[in-house]
Amino acid sequence: MDARFTDEQDEIRRTLRELLGKRCGPEELRAAVDTPAGHDPALWTTLAGQLGLPGLALPEAHGGAGCTVTELALACEETGRALAPTPLLATAVLTAPLLLALGTGAQRAELLPRIASGGLTAALAVPGSALATALALTGHDRRGEWAGGGRAGGVQARRAEGGWQLYGQVDQVLDGHSARLLVIAAHAGGFARSRVLLFLVRADAAGLTRVRRTALDATRPQGRLQLRHTPAELLGGEDVDVLPALARLGDSAAACLAAEAVGAAGRVLERTVEYVGQREQFGRPVGSFQAVKHRLADAYVQVQAARSAAYYAAWAAAEATAPARGEAAGPLALAQALEALRRAAAEGIQLHGGIGFTWEHEAHLYFKRAAGDELLFGPVHRLRAHAADAAHVFEEAGT
């Protein structure tokens, strides 16, 4: 493994950081999350058109840049620094890889170039709060019971004249209220021979109702989907094995999420260090007190360790010949990054003093990002426990 960044990777980070510094400051961020879409469409157009972010990890044959998960993770690190509310995670990290891996030739040819150009946003809809289970981050359900179906909840798929129809409800879909394309996991085949399939639903499909939900982390807008006799197109074919594809997606998604959390942790720590160097107490800067130095130093070490883990997880996900233990790199890196972000944000709130405890302060946005990501993709202890099981850590220790 060569730990050095290439010139292209450095350019991605530098250009994106400069752009977000100009276009996604605190005021712009708060204005964007208050819009119906939950993000700034003009900023997304710039990120897609000028920098090609949604197509970074897509092949050139489908309009992408032909890069790997590593470059996409570096881009996520920069968007995480700014807490930029964009459809990047839902579209490029969670949905586009499924279309590439499972879609038919016609589906890939129609959808992937539009995603790469930024003209089409997409979202992955998993029933209930089972996104982490579906991606095999906190557990592995080989039967797909997390998808529900019928009276058990979730979404049921039934054959209809000319195709398929979906019935049910999905409550927590990242960018589900604004995405133009939905990839929905549903049960098909009834209860006796049920299986999980993925379906494509267009935003203007009949019988589809979408509502934006109130979320803990406003920078991660979520939507609720209701489906009643909604026409849908099967992704791939009926013989496609969906569950292993979702598990493979989980490892690369975890690496991108970890990089994003590390970017946020690094930025809130930088702001805290800057503030304690300016704020005075007893006639001297607060940052000059030894106790404050120790707390910030511990947080810094934790953030740097999490950054190393995130970079390794991205490299392991990008390498087709990654070692077997690399399969657990993504969830482990995500656990470490979320912990580092929570620690850095908590220190930021406390060391900013009285102003840091007001909801209006920026430090709370970072703390909510950590808490919100744990609710969606964690919690940390379950990420670590499942990674340990996947790597057979305790089995080896007992032999």
C-alpha cells in the first residue's frame, strides 16, 4: 500500500475545499437546509458540472471519471468538513454502485450518465430503520427479513399487468423527498417464498407520496415514502442476488462515511483550537491552560487515528484483492470516525463556554451529525461487534 496521495487526489481535495469554503459557509449552510430540498441546487450543479463529484467512482464508459472509492472518500472528507448538505451520499455513495453492479445494460446506459452529470439524483430506500443491517454494517441477515413486506411492514412487490407494483411505506430515506430516482428494497413472492428485490421508481410515479421529515441532523435531510399501487421497474433481473450486493456496498459506503466524519471532526477541532487561542480567562488565553491543552491533544490524536483508519478502509474497498480482514475495515473505520467526531464536537461545545451551549452555535451542527450518523449507521459498539464477528476475532482468540 502506497500511503501517498497522487497529484490528482491532492487536486480533488484542494479544489473542493476552496469551493466549499466560498459557497458553503455557516450562513449558506443554514439557508440551504431550510429550503424544501434541504440543499442548494446551484451548489450541487457546480459540484457536479465543474468537479464531476457524482461520477468520480463511475467508469468512463458511463460518463464517469473512472476513479475509485478512494477518490470518492476524499471528496466526502471535504464535504464533511463543511457539513455540506448535498445529494452526494445518497446518489453517488449509496445508489450509483447498485445501479452499476446490478442494473441491466439498458438501465446502466440510461441512468448512470445522468447521475454522473448531476442531472439525476437518486436515493436508496430501505424499510424501517434497517439501513445499517441491509448494508451488513451492524449485522448480516441472510434472509432479508429487514425488508418487511405485507402486514409485517416495509414494502411488498406484486406482479401487475405490464410489470410490478409496490405497496408499503419507508420512513427514513436520505434525500428521499427530493431524489428524482428511488431504488427501493421490497419483498416479493409472498411469505412462503419471499425474497428481497430492488426496484426503480421514478419521482413522478403514480401512487407515490413523498414528505420531508424532521431529522435530528438537518444537514442530512430525510423523506418518508408511501407507495400505493406504485408502478416500479425491477433492477436487474429476478435471479439477481441482492443481499450480497448490499453487503459489498456497505463496505465502500462505510469508508466514505468514515472519511466524511473525519473531515467534520478535523474542522470542528480546528475551530475550537482557534477559539481557545482568542478567548481569555484570568488575563491569559484559555488555550494556554495545561488542562485544555491535554483535552485538545487527546482529541487530535483520536481524529488522526480515525483519519488513518478511514484512508485504509477506502483503499481496501478500492482494491479488488484486498486482504480478507479488509472486509471489516469499513465498519471499524466508521466506528472510530464517529467516536472521534462525537469527542471533537463535545469538546468544541464545552470549550466555547456559554456560547457553545446555545443551539445556534455551529458546534451543535457537528454534534448532531455524529449523533444522527450513529442512529442511521451505528451505533458504534454494534459496528465494532459485527466487524469482530466478520473477522472471526473471538473464534481465533479461543483457539
